[in-house]
Amino acid sequence: MNSILSDRINQMEESATLAMAKKARELKVQGVDIISLSLGEPDFKTPKHIQEAAKSAIDEGKYFAYPPVAGYQDLREAIAKKLREGNHIVEAKAENIVVSTGAKHSIANVFMCMLNEGDEVVIFSPYWVSYAEIIKLAGGVPVLIEGTLENNFKATAAQLKKAITNKTKTIIYSSPCNPTGSVFSKEELEAIAAVVKSKEDVYVIADEIYELINFTGKHFSIASIPGMFERTITVNGFSKGYAMTGWRVGYICAPLFIAKACEKMQGQFTSGGTGIAQRAALAAIAGDQTPSKEMEKAYLQRRELVLGLLKEIPGIKTHVPEGAFYFFPDVTAFFGKQSGSHQIKNADDLCIYLLEEANVSVVTGAAFGAPDCVRLSYAASEEELKEALKRIKVALAKLA
Ligand SMILES: Cc1ncc(COP(=O)(O)O)c(C=O)c1O
């Protein structure tokens, strides 16, 4: 706490994933051989044709000036076309699209534009760490509905119905989900949409950033359901499916008044996203999709590898994630155990133990609203994954 700083920042939690990554980096600097399975970062390189588009954009010399606040018109048109043709969001037009500096920025814009003090946001839990902090920053109140391991961590329409009050402004979920890898089916989203439509003035924020890493082969966008376009802010971006985390490009597709509000907000905060990165994003969305398909295939192979290895570890309970690149195992079997000076009271303790004993970093589920679990990212090479899982198995076997 520092009284010179605002209450706003003093009350904000640090991102647990970034904190774990920082701790792992510090140990690495000391020469410890750390395997990091804590970050949500593809380990692939951005596909060549996307890199080339950025180089050409520099050579063309046209993209050095401030870009339009909502993004270049041709990129917005390409995104709208993709949403109409690929996601069946037939109403999507360029005017509904706002391009931002990563999907995280898109989500921040939306909450800043939609929430007044005390407005409630229903979050499908387990959930991505940043939702709750951004909601609180915008004056909102997070209300969690919880999925469990038994139902693949998917909260239901019935839970949503109970959670909605006259203060509810919007709901938010990610599918495929970070941290669980779960994917909502068409039927599940239709049931959720029916609840939303039965209430006046409740909106949906559908975070679809892991769309291109979906092993079911069936991505479904809630905004494609008749009557839902006007109620939905679809969030997506380039970080995960195109291995473009550092390029920082994300977007929303929203009803016009929300898109206009986000443009106004962004105009005062950051202006339009980086010009060169937007040219790369255009090549990504309008160009060859083969590299993304290949990455998806590699993630699926790794999922199978890690699933097999996790099953060999006594005490670990896991579901089979259908997308993204995370496992979210239940680790309660280790609570109350100890090894040397390490007492494992909860998932936080277990993460520290695994970092220090196995030199593998994973993230506590507490950061995602699920304190019985840990999140393990398999966006790492097969060799690293095999070695990491071997070390985890040995370390966990020492707990008694
Ligand atoms: C569920 C989810 N939404 C949004 C984001 C933000 O992505 P970016 O800001 O890199 O576009 C992430 C990144 O980890 C995520 O996991």
C-alpha cells in the first residue's frame, strides 16, 4: 500500500501468471534449469507470410502515421467478413469492429464503457485472471458462477439464471476457456442465450481468443444465434491462433453504439493500434490459414502426450481439455502433505513446491477462481513437456 498511489491501483491484484513467470525468470538468471509451464504464450514463431507483410508495410512507408482510432478500414472489413463467413455472425460489418492493442485492451475498453459503480458482471468461473481486476477497476462487481471438474468446468444456463439480478449489466466467458481448455457447445450456448434474451438489457461478452485452438472442430459464436448480435460483444485477437502475442492486436465486434463508445474511449487512451502490427494482422486473417491449422495439430499431439503423463501421476485428477493449451488438474490429494520444510496447505504452496523442488513453474488455480487446481500450459516443446512431467511426478511422490 502506498498512500501517494490511487486506491484504484492499490486495490488491484498483480497478475498471478506474470508473477509466477517473474519468479521463474529470477531462478533462471541464478542458473537454475527451470521449465516454464506458467504462461499463456504459444512457443511457435509468427508464420512467415505474416512477418513478410509487416516488413512490406515498413518498406511501403505508408503506415508510420497515427492509424484511424478503430483500426484500418481494410482490416475492419476483413475481420467483419471472417465473422460473417466463418462464424455465421451475419450482421457483422466493418462499423461494428474496433481494433485494439490486444484483446486485453479490447476487454478493458468494453468494461470501461459499459459499467457504472455497482453494476454486476457474471463471470463463468474458472476464468481468465484479468476479467475480475478490469471489472473492479471500472467500478463493477464480479459475480462468479462456478463450473466443476465433474461437468468439465462449465457453469450452466441454470446457474446463470439464478445469478442474474437487476444490477447485472453483462456476462463474460471464454470458449475455448483459459484456464480450463473447455469448449461450450452450440446447445450450451443456445441455453445461455435463451436466459440472456429473457432479461432486458443484459449483454454477453464472448471471449473467443482461443477459437483457432479447438480440438472439437466446432467453434460456435453466441452472436450467431438469432437475436443475439445486438446483445453480444465478441472479443477475439491474433495472439494465440497466429502466435502473435507480442504484436498486440485484438478486436471486438459489437452493436454499433458499443463499438462507437469503445472507439471514443480508445481515442482518449491509446489511439489506434500500431500500424505495422495491423498490416500483419490483415495478412493473418485474410491469408493462408495452414500455419494456424498446423499449430492446432501440434497442440493436440501435446495434449495427448501430457494427458498420458498426467494419468500416470497418483493423486492428479484431470478432465480432457477440448481446446486452448492448458490442463487444469485438481490437486487436492496433495493438500495437508509435506516434504522437508514444504507444507502443502493449498494450490499456492504446491506451485511454490513444484518450482523449488521440480524446477517447473505452473500457476495456482486460486488466481482463476478455482483454489483446488493448478494451471499447466502445454505451449512448450514435447521434450520440455516430458521432462517437466517427469520432474513433477518425482516431486509429488516425495509428499507424504
Ligand atoms: C482468455 C483470454 N482472453 C484474452 C487474452 C488477451 O490476449 P491479448 O491481449 O494478447 O490479445 C488472453 C491472454 O492470455 C486470454 O487468455
